[in-house]
Amino acid sequence: MVTVTVDTLVDGLAYPVGACWHDGRFWFSDHAAGTVLALDPADGTLNTVADVVGLPAGLGFLPDGRLLIASSHDHLVLRREHTGDLVVHADLDGVATRPLADLYVDTSGRAYVGSRGDDASTADLAMVEPDGTVHDVAGSLTCAGGIVVGADGVTLTVAESRSAPPRLTAFTIAPDGSLEQQRVFAEFEESARPEGLAIDAEDGIWAASVTTNEVVRFDVDGQITDHVSVQGPHSLALGGEDGRDLFVCTLRMPEWAAEDLVGAVLRLRVGVPTGEI
């Protein structure tokens, strides 16, 4: 179970998204500020690691440790080299018609990249091969937000925040990286908008719903096991020294402007750790 303790690790942010735990640090994009940052929770050190003109969103790491960044407005996936230089890893213009959202990189280096649909249009899910080749692997999703993959390596779940009702949709990953067997994993009440996702060692999925001010955990059967009230949660990542820190990127809604700097990174303690530390 989650404790009632909520720690604020960073505040005064424009629009934090793209939560990711890697190599002992919490990484995230301050989307509206155009920066990617890395936080060391042990000592509070916060460093800017990239500036992205197209506004950064989802983050993920290749097997060799290089960072991939979804550059939202220009439909690019950027790669941060070990030198710190940014290069184009893939151009999603032929697939993405909406701003890019979350990004997940699997153990082979394939990147799955979602887009933000809205009430009037849908969004496709792209798969980028390690060499930068782009494939459209799932169409007509109503906002492909948070993306996680289970311990089996073949079950991918994506948040469709604007479906009716809002839902988490699961797919089976084929050997070539394409997606098959689309199915509903869990549904929310109509007022919810699930966006960020995080997955633990038991394949329990945490989901952030910004409109209902909550983060909830679903077990492998799609049943809710935990519920925590958090104002304006957008993006999630599990990590920390023992894997039981749930990092939550928040933004106070609905009245918001980037210059208000009302975004923050919070930390909750959870019972089941991440499967990767």
C-alpha cells in the first residue's frame, strides 16, 4: 500500500512530463520550458541535460545508455550522444499527425512513440527500429499517452485518455516489433483522463489521471488495488534506491499558463518495487 507521505522534490516547473528512472537518477522533460532534466534524489542535484526547440516529451534509453527524446512539435525522436550532442534518431512525420507524447524503449532498442489525439482526432502509435526506421504499429488510438511493457517483454499497454470510456489498451508485441491482439486492459470513469503510466515487478500498472486528481494501481487482472489523491498528476516513473519511489510529475489544472511555473515533481512510497532499478 502507498503511504500518505508525499514529498515535493522539485517545484517551479513549467510543464513536467516524460518521467523516467535510469542509472540512479530521475529524468524528465520540462515540456513548456524546452528542457530535459536529471534529478539525483539522494542529494537533490538537478541538472539540465538537453535543450529541445521542438519541446521535449517522452524519454527513454537505448541499451548503450544514449537518451532518446520525443521532440513533440516537430515529430522527431532525438538522440543524445554520450558527448551531449543531439542528433535526429528518427523522423515520424509520415506517421504522427499530432504532437508526440510518451516514449518507451525496449531491451532491443526499439522505441514506441505515442501522440496526443484530442476530442476531434485520433493518434497512431509508432515503432522506431534501432536504425531509425519508422513503422505505424497501431492506428486510431484516442491519444496514445503513457506506454509500459510487462515483464514478459511482449505485453505493451498504452493509455487512451480520450476514449469513451477512458481506458488502458493492451497489445501483444510480435517478434518483429509490430503490435497484435489489441484489447482493453482496464477502464476508467468518464471524467478521468489517464496519461502517465508506470509498471512494477508484479506487472501492476500505476496510472495518473489529471482530471480526477489521482494515481491508481491496477493488478494483472485490471482491478484497482491502490488509490492516492494527487493534484494534477501527468507522468509517472518507478525507481529510487530500492525501487519503491513513485515519482509523479504534476501540474495544477485547469487554469494554467507556462509562465505560472506551477509544475512539480513529487515522490510517493509504494509497496511493490519496479522490476528494474
